[in-house]
Amino acid sequence: MMGHSHALSGAVAWLAVSPALIALPGLTSPELATVTGPLASPPELIAGAVICAGAAMLPDLDHPSATIAQTFGPATWLLSKGVNFISGGHRHATHSLLFAALAGVGSHLLAHYTPVGRDILIALMIGLALRAIGIGIPNKTITSAVLNVALTAGLFGAFFIMGVTYSWLGFAIGIGCLAHIVGDCLTERGCPVLWPIKARWLLPWDIGFKTGKKFENQIVGPVLSVAVVALLCLRLVPA
């Protein structure tokens, strides 16, 4: 899938599952209330959708040639090169359930123990989300990076002013990565979902769609866009 489709799928996933996350404390233990309770507020819900959209791009940091690797210029390109080397190339380790789980747990621990690390991760997720939906100037890598930094800082500041807690950060990162994996499993190439087992999960009968082609651009993208708007209205507009 293309970057914008991944980002939209992450936002849709977050807006779709947030009611279930809010219900978790009553179903399991009261301690989870500190994580999921804030999701009932609009600022937390919107921030969660943005973070999850960015996290839905995280697995593609294994692809240094992708536009998303240019989000913050040389910084994200070098990060992408490192991820590509460690993961074994594009659509390998980062496109697995293990990666989604580790990303979610790691993000939760980072947010709990290292505020500075948490803020850096949040800024990266916001930047990835903005880049994925097309923020940038064609053929102007550095200019696009500067623009993205400015918009990311503005959005980060807005969330800070609105009192967003990010106690749910681990959930958002894990769900975003999972949304990416599911999306790529719907394409013709599939994903090694059970990595380190190398077998790729594909749709049967070769019905997976081709990335960036007519079906994705004219059907998948618009459907996901409508779903984001519809779910936002459903969650934010009083009944």
C-alpha cells in the first residue's frame, strides 16, 4: 500500500477500536483506567488518530528509498538505513506481528520511563503522518523537511496546550503497525506476518491488489478517507 493509504488505515483503526479500549478497565483491571480513561476526551482521541496514522508508517522505515524516509531529511533517512540493515530489507522483520508487539510495548515503556524519548517518538509519529498525507514540496527534500518540522512542532504544541497525556501511546503505536501489516497483506506481495518464519501471508487466488495502482488510488484511498471523517463525526458529535 502507498503511504497515504497506510496513514489513513491507521487513523481508521484507532477511531474504530477506541471505544473498546475505553471499556477495558471495566472488563479487566482498574489499573488500566490510567491508560485508556483519557481516550474519552476529544483532544486525546484526535491525537491518538494522528499518532496511530504515523505509526502505520513505521514499518516502512525499512525502505530508505521511500518518500516517508525523507520526512525529516537526513535524520529519518539515516534512521531508515539503519532499520533496513537491522531488519533484513524491505518487508521483512518490520512487517510482522512480533515487530508490532515490540513497538507497542517498547513505546509504552519509553513513555512511562523517559519523557524526552516519548516526546521524540511522538514528534516522529506526527511527522510521519503529515508526510504520508502529502505534506511537502515535490523534488524539494530539504524544504519539505523544514516544512514538516514546523508543522509537527505546531501540532505537538497544540496537543500540549490541550493537555494530551499520551498514556495510551503504546496502544496507538502497536495498532498502527498492525494496521500497516494487514494493509500490506492485502497487496500482491503480502508480508512475513510470523517472522522470523519467512513465509508471506497473501490473499488466496492472487486477488491481492497492486500497490499504487488504480484500485488503491480510486477505491481504497477514497473509502478510507470517508471512513476517517465518518468515524470522527461518530466519536466527536454528541448523540
